[in-house]
Amino acid sequence: MRIHEPVLLKDFINLASPITGCWVDGTFGAGGYSRALLQNGARQVLAIDKDSTTKVFLKIIQNEYGDMIKFYNQSFADMEKNNDIAKRDDIEGVVLDLGVSSMHLDNPLRGFSFRENGPLDMRMGDQSGPTAAEIINHCSEATLADLIFFYGQERKARKIANRIVKERKKKEINTTLELAEIIRAIVPRNFKTDPATRTFQAIRIAVNNELRDLSKALMFSEKIVRKGGTIAVITFHSLEDKIVKDFGKIMSGKAASINRYSPPALKTFPSLIPINKKPVVAAIDELNRNKRAKSAKLRVYKKVADSSLRVLTKMEFPDIELGI
């Protein structure tokens, strides 16, 4: 297994500096961002990850920093339920490094990779379900088509969903390579990406409720970070980035008039301002070192006002009902 290398880490440190006080690392993973925060001035890091296997990396950092880092095995969407975080008034920043990690992709047993055979699982954490196999084998054809189209932005979603339903009538689809080959029979090959990429992304998002969880985490982060603090998010596909971008526009008072595709919101004045007006992307040297950085985008916001004088209604990405 390759060691997970956090992307855009130096850019994050530069934009977030000076780093002080208590930070929340909502996606601990292998601990790259937590370690960098502690190395660059953070007094304490409250690290969150829904995957309990990441605790092995926690021990390494604790050996060096002791009680300066605390770990919580939960989803970042549930930060509001964590009293150690929710009841503090000294949170200087929140960082969210989204997407799947090397630990997920490089372990075939996790079911994320279409390059190696493994069970169709795709659960990022220790949640009970549904698994990717349950979605693939039990969702209706219409639901599968919607998932693949909206979450994967795959134009051939209906054809893929139709082929999946036909194949599962013969026998259940239970492995990553079985699903990948079904998709490759429909989507033309090109030199840039594997034909299965978008569909695997869509199923993974559905399994883990990624877009809904991101919306919840952003809303709570804006609430809990103290005035003058920082919110930083690293995204890896356009759906994530659009949610973060729209969130930033709403909170900075620059959102366009609400339409049916936008989160419903009412804003009185800015509580956040963007530190970088355009998202930061990986430089050539980082791309040469880490190919997984090619789609990464970093957006950083500074909190300029408390929430008390702002009115905001529910902002959550709508779920597609699985029907299973």
C-alpha cells in the first residue's frame, strides 16, 4: 500500500497562516493535515474520521504530540453532536480534505477500485450499509440511472443502468471487476480516464451520502469557527466543488437569486470572505509527484462576522431515494 500523500498541503498552510489555537481536521485519514497543523502552530487538533482503521496513524502523531491531538471515530457531518467540538468557543479553523484516500483505493477489499477485483462495498467508514452491491443489485433501473447521471455526471447513465439490470437478472453483481466490465461494454474508452470512473464515483457518493454530509459539515463549520477563523476545503470533483463554491457565495453575500438548483438561503450580510477568489490547483511539481492531485481544488474562507445577525435556512444537497 502506498503512503497517502495529502494534496495542496503547502498551499493550505500558506493561505491559512498564521495557524494558532484549536483546529478541527474533519477528514483525518493518514493524519497529513493534522500533523501539518501541529507543526505550524496549532495548539490542539480535534481529528475526525468515520474509518476506525485510521487510528494506526493517530498513534504515530500522538507519540510526538501527545494530548495535543484528539481523535473521534465519527462522520464530519455529525460534528454538531460532538460536545467536545460543539461546546467550544475557541475553534480557530476547520479543514476538510474530501474524497477517497490511498488507503481506500489501494485495498481491494474496500471495493473502491475498478482496477483490482474486490467485493462491491465502497463504505468509507464503519456504517452498516447499504453497500455498493446492495445498491447495484436492488435499486430500480430508474434510480440507478438517476444516481449515475446526477452523482457521476455520466451521459450514458440510462444505458449503463439498463445493462446492470439485465446482467443482475442472470446473477448478482458482487465484485468491482464485474461492475467495471459491464460499464466498459457501454462507455467508449479514452486515454484520459477509465470508462468506469464516473459510475464508480456515483455509487460511492450514494453509499456514503457524501454530498449531504458535506453540506451539513460546511454549515456547522461556519457556525462553530470563531470570528477571524478559517474554513478550508479540498475537493476532487465538480459536484463537491460546486457545493463549496455556492456555500461561499451565500456566506459572503454574493449568491445569485435562488433557483431550484441552488440551496435555499436568505443572507443579510457576509459572515465569510474568500481568501483565494479562484480555487488553488496543484502545481506541476506536485502533479509529477502525486497524480491524484490533478483534480484537487482548494478553497479557503475567513470568518469576518458572527452568525447571530445572519438568517439562513436549510442548505443540504438533496438525496436520491434509493428505495431499498
